[in-house]
Amino acid sequence: MQPPDGFGHLPPQTLAITDQNDTATVLVIAASGRAAAESLRRAGEAPRTVDLFGDRETRAASVAWESLTSFRDRLCRDAACQASAPDSTASSDSRDRSLPYVLGGGLLGDPSWLTPLVSRNGLPPSELRTLKDPSFLKQLACDAQVDFPETFTSDEATSAGLDTRLETHRDWLIKPRFGTGGIGIRRLNPQTAPLKRFQPDELLQRSVGGKSIGVSFVGDGSSAVLLGMCRLLRRRPARGQFVFAGAIGPLDCSPDLRQKLQGLGETLVQTTSICGPFNIDVQVGPRNEVTLLEVNPRYSASMELIELHWQRRRGQPCSVFDSLRRWQERTLGGSDPRPQAFVKRILYATDGRQLTPDEFDQYARRSDLPAGAWFTDTPATETSVQAGEPMATLIAPCQPNTLRDVMRFSL
């Protein structure tokens, strides 16, 4: 089943894949860049996409595609070449360095390799590093009058003797310093992972109760518009690390909670001058207590659900890359009391298998496919996946019983 008109799949004749990059207006860099590329298309842009998968829908939404691994290796190789021989000619396409880039989700590790490129949101890699610094996040939370969990670097935790006085290991999480979207987070077990084994790029953070929420904003360098919030779904495979499993939203938002979240977004923009879409992950308690978890200055996986909602409401294509003024007009008066919610679920393989594009065309005709649902992020060619790896994404409107059917659906 196809997504709603004007969303997702665009006319094939306007999206022919080409090796000519001179038509591209923006570079998308992500682990999976499909949703960001489609959003940029709806905003009138021509994205060139760099990601890990090169899925069918990603290639359809892009004027060109390249593997993230090869792109990063080439960029780093050229940077090393320039450092050792400043007068040498880099082998990379000059468009790499002139096209502004936007980030999508799933990129792990130190962002310093992005330094030769031009960021569209105005934040260089050095500032991306700052946004992951616990001291920055703690101060941001203080300024916005929300909470921030007790957090330690590996050295701080060890020197404080926390390995011997942790109340219970289930109260603490180990997080990658440059993680995103909950990827790589695991619960501390001092018996199998004592603090002395922590890596320098890991953090120890006290677990916080409540609902995991992703909040989407658009900023213009001085102010922000809150677009909506989504409940984040995560799964915990056998190896113990959490992985992103999807989202539900946009959700109802009380005036009290909206005021707190809006204040948090405004504080971030005023502190960093960020432009364009960004996401803030928080925990929301039973009395609307807000605890800041992480800041993601990029397109976030839950944003397409918010775009879908506003498209249904307005009857026209919507993109988080639209101007802040346009979003101010759309959101005038706040969000709907009962927003049209959607559910997005990442389908992970339970065993090793081969996947083909034709296979997903057949899955789309299955009688047990939830009402109104469609697949995306499907393989462009025959692909091998191992147990625990993503196969595709299933998106559906949240109608009565639909959520249950989506969560039970399997391939």
C-alpha cells in the first residue's frame, strides 16, 4: 500500500538517479537518509544522499546516492592527504565541500570527520561535540528550568568510587558520549562490566522513569517553534543494548507541558543559534516533569510522523525544512487537541535471510497488513540481513486496533 498522496514516493520521472551531482542543492548524511531526503524534496530541494543502506525509497528521493562508508573514508583520506601535503589536489568531488549538509539519525562517534564540510544549520562539528557534553546539557537544563540526570564520565565515576557504592545496577545506564537516538545504551551490570572497563567515550547516567519523548522544533537562530512530540519506541535485543524501534505521534500536549518544552527549545536556540529542524529527547514524568536526555541538531526519525499530521491537517505537503515563519503560521493557536497520530515501526530480522524488492511488493498485498499501512526503507536490490538487523519500516495511521496490529505484524 502506498503512503498518502504527496508524501513519501514522488513521481519516478522527477527522481531519476543520476551520477551528475551538479543538480543537487543539499547533502544528506545519515545512517538512514530516506526520511530526510523525502522531507527536503517536499521543501523544494534536490538532495544528494549519503547513508548506509541505499534503500529503494532513498534512491527515489535523491538525485544521487553514495555509501556512507565510502564517503567517509574518502573524506578522511583527502583530509589526511591535505594535512601531509597542503598543495596536493584532493580526489573528492569539490561538491563535497561546497554543498551544505544536513544530518539524519544514527550517526555514531566523534563528528570531527565532518569538519571539511559546510553545515546548513550553522553548527560546525566542534559545536556538535559540545552538544553531547554532559556539562553543557546540565547547564542547558538548568537555564530552561528542567531536570538533568546525574551523569559521570568514566574517570569521574571511577574516582568517585561509584563502582563500590551503586545502589543497584538497574538504576544506572552506560551511554556512548557521541550516541544518538538511544543507540548503544545498556544497563550497568557491575559484575560483568565494572567501571574500570568503561571506555573514555562512555558515560554513566542514572536511569530516569517516565515516558521517552522526542520533541521536534524548527529554529531560525534566535527563536524556535515547537512542531510536536512523539513517544519513542525502543527494543532491547539479547546483547543488552537498546535500539531505536520506531515512534508514535504526534501526541496530545497539555499547555503546561508545551510551555516547558517550548522554553527548552527556545533556550537551546538562544544558546547555540541553531537554524533548521532539531530534536530534543526527554523523559516526561506522571506530573509532566521534564528531564533532558539529549539534543540532536538534525532531522530526527520521528519528524516524518509530525509532517504527516500537518499534511493531513493542511491538505498540502509539509516539511520540517520549511521556513520558521511558515511553521509559525501552521501552528498558530497550538497543536490540535486530538492530533492525527501515526505509528512508525522498524522491522528487525529475527533470523538471517535474503530480501528482495519484489518480496516487499508482495508483502504490501498481504491481507493481515494493518489498515492504511505502507512499507518504506525497503531494499533496492537483493540484500542479506542478519538477525537483529533492520529490514524495513512500517508506517500506519493510529486508528482503533491499528497500533496493536502494527506491533504484532511480522515478516
